Amino acid sequence: MRATLLFDTTFFSDYESEIIGGRMGPARRFMRKMAEARGFVSVVTIAEYYERFGREAAGRLATNYATLGVHLADALKCGEIQKRHAAKRLGENDAWLAAQAMRAGATLVTRDKRFKDVRGLSVAGY
């Protein structure tokens, strides 16, 4: 069975930086290793990418990867995650990504160690 992956914004930033720099870094090695996986980008990540790198960069993500939209189930799971972790909350966008990954049965690909505290979330570091 093919793995289902949801890549976070940091992953794409690192991946693109490695490509532009001509380096084979951890993000590119991870992507090669997981070439057979089904990879997704969240609409949340597309919005973050737009904010940081502009419309063209965000458009590339939306074009090159299957997009995972936001649903009511994500909103409820996001609220649950934030309530459960009230003393050590995730950032809002990170909570949405965690909720989306859980709903989709996807592994969240990130180097952000805070996601490891989210019970029930499958996380892959790179």
C-alpha cells in the first residue's frame, strides 16, 4: 500500500531551496525515498507559501501536488487539538495541518518537533 503524505510549508521551503542551490539535502533525499507515495499539499500551506514567496510560488505548489482542502471535520479536529494542547498550543496553521493529516489518514512530513506531541498524528521527519 502506498503511503499518503501531507507536506508542511517548511518541507517545501527546504525542498525548493535545495533544488535552487543544487544541493542534495534532507528534503530532496526524503522526496526521492518516498517517490512512490501519494503526496498532498494543504490549502493552508498554499496560503502560507503565497504570503512568504508570492503568488507564482503558491501556484506551482497547487499545480504540482494534489491539494487537500479544508472540511468541517478538520475544523472540529483542529479545535480538539488546540483544546487538548492548551498549555502548549500549536500555531493556528500547524493545528489545521495536523487536523487535515489525521482526517486524510496521511503522515505529516515536517522537521517541526512540536507535531510529535499531537496524539494520533503520524509524523515523518526528514
